[in-house]
Amino acid sequence: MNLLYLVLVAAIGGVAVTFQGQLIGIIDKNVGTVESVFITYGGGGLIIGIVMLLLRGGNLSSLQSIPNYVFLTGPLGLVIIATIGYSVPRLGLVTAFTILVASQFIIAAVIDHFGLLGADIRHINLSRLSGISIMLLGIWLTIR
């Protein structure tokens, strides 16, 4: 697959997460964290449920072939949405997302290094350590 295409798809996801973070923050601040998570997951769940039924007929029989731990995606999604909704109005978009992205990089590097959860092994090297260090410096500069 074309690298430029993949970068564009990832960037679109990043833009969507940023807008979603701000919007969830508004709901969280005015209504509450639990309510913001419900609105986010309820609306998204309804839309993707309809899309799944229309495109695939709702066939979930192949779920038996995946490991049980992958079903943590739902609860982890709730944690993601709740922490974004809670932290954005209190820290601001830049600080909240700087911490969020840096923590993702650090954990992703550990998962890749050890091949955890079925990931291909991609060892931590000097380049990755340098990138993570620069991000940590960025967090410090952002928060100060």
C-alpha cells in the first residue's frame, strides 16, 4: 500500500480525534464524563451498527477465531473517551493530546519491542529512543 496514502489516513484519524476531544470536552464540562462517553459511544455505536447490518448483514460468526483478550477494545475505548473528555477541558487540547500521544508512543514501543499481544517485533533502537525523548521534552515544554 502506498505510504503517502497510509500517512493521509492516519492524519485524518488524528484530525478526527482532536475535534472529537474538543467536542467531548464541551459535553463533559457541561453534562458530565459518563454522559459524554454515552453520547460518543451511543451515537457511534448506532451508526456503525447500521453500517455493519447494511454492508455485511451483521455476520459476527468469525469472532470465535480471535483471542478473548481482543474484546478489551470496548472497555479500553470507554477509558480513552472518558480520559479525553475529562482532561481536555481541564488541561487544554495541546497539553492533553501531547500527553496522550507521548504515552501511546512509549507503550507502543514496549509492545513492539517485546511482540506483545501478537505485534510484530520491532526492537527499540536509538532512533526510537531519541524520538520518545524529544516527545517527553515536548510535554515538559507544553506543560510549563
